[in-house]
Amino acid sequence: MDFDEAAGRLYGMVPEEFTAARDVLAKEAKAAGDAALAKRIKALRKPTVVAWAVNRAARERSDEIGRLLDLGRRLREAWRVRDADALAEAGRERTRLVARLVRSVREEAEAAGHPLAAAADLEIEQTLDAAVVDEDAAEQVRLGRLTRPLSYSGFTPAPVVRPAPGPAARGKPAPKARKAETAAEGRAPEERDSTERERRQAEHERRVRSLEKALAEAERAAREAERARADWEAERAEAEREHERRTAKVDTLTAKLVKAKDKLKAAEHRLEVARREETNAERAARTARQRVEEAGVALERVRSGHT
């Protein structure tokens, strides 16, 4: 058993079976002499229900997930080369694929006896969107080992607007462009300064909006991290309680075992004494029977007149 095999087995299970199965596999690895593997397995975390549902879809609907991840590669390449047509087409396909997969993930979860809450659709959609635009997220989804839903807070590729072909595209300024250039050249310095101020103000406002969005994403990520911390705090507390219960039970059983061993030792001593005394008694009985026989013979001789 290697790590990938162990992780694949664990993340294919329903969440309530995860922890016990993980501990068993870790013990098996340790018993086999691979302490490093046991430690890696023990560090694996139980997935949330939504993460488990996406992991299940990655296994049960690998073709659909594969198409989504392939679309992500094409979309990122289109964005890199600024191909507006390819971006627009990929965007439309992305919308269709994600919507279909959200339904598929929900159906798979319900079929496995774990119906999802209505709010889960957004987490599934965010996870699939993250897999489209981010290579690392795509690999996590492909492996099917998510422990939490994913989200992407970076810049999301969007269609690039291309200028319409016209005279300017052939190297000649269009009539409107020539008029604009002439008007710009004829502006007073004050007008040009005002235009520059407006441009800077617009750029400033754009940066503010971008930073506000980044702040909102950071706050959302912080809330998710806090929820995860709270989840693991509860998990740790429950694990400590279970450990205490098991320790108490082991102590009780150990004490009973000590008493039982003492009683067994006493029983073994009693058995040894009884066997020894039985042997001695048997020997004494044989001697006594022999003496009885000898006394009977002597008495018979005397009775019959023999000396």
C-alpha cells in the first residue's frame, strides 16, 4: 500500500467512515514498518459533505470533470493570447458545463444517501469555477481529495473586446479618429490637464474597486478559515474525549487482567498441589491394598492350620 492508494480509498468513502478507516490504514502502515507513510495517512483530514460530493463526482463522472478541466486549459490559453472569440466561446461552454455538473454532483450525493442543502450549490459552483481558472485547483479536483470547497479570489479571465475592422485596421485613421486627433491637438492646455485628471481619477477609482474586491475576498477567506478552525477544534475536543474514554476503559481492563492473572496463578498452584497429592494418595492406596491382600493370605493360612 502506498500513499496515493490509501488516499484514494479514503476520499472515496462517505465522510462518516473516513476517520475510522484512516486510523486503520495508518496502523497497518505502521505495523508494516513504514512510519513515514503512517504519519502521512494520519494527517489526512475528513472532507466536508460538499467536498466529498465533488470528490465522488470526480470518480463517478470523470468524463464530465475531464471536459471541464480541459475547457479550463483552453480558456487560460485564450486569455494568455488575448483571443476574444475563443474566450467568448469558452465562457459560454463553461456556463453550461458548470451548471450541468452542479446538478450531477447533487444527484450523485443524493444517490449515495447524502442529500445536500440548497446552499451547497454555490459552494459546488465556486469549486468548479476555481478548477476552470486555476491550475492548482484543477489538479485538486482531478485527484478527488478535497477536504473543503474551493474558491478563487484572483483575476478571472473575461472576453477581450477587439476593435471592429475598418480603415484604421488597414493602417489609415478613420474619419472620426482623424477628427478626434485634430480636436485633441486643438485643445487648450487646461483642457488636456482636466482630461488627464479625469483619467487619473478613473484609474484611482478602478484601483479602489479592485482593492475593495480583494478585501471582501480576503474577509470571506478569513471567515472560511475561522469556520475550518472551529470545525477542527470541535474534532480535536471530541478526539480528546474519546481518548479519555478509551484510556479509562483500558485502565479498567488492565486492572481486571492483573486480578485475573493472580487468580490464574493461584488456580495453577492449587492444580499442581492437587495433582501431587493425588499421586501420593494413589501410591498410598496401592500400598494399603497390597497390605490388605498380604494380611488376608496370612489369616487364611492360620485358619487352615498352617503356621
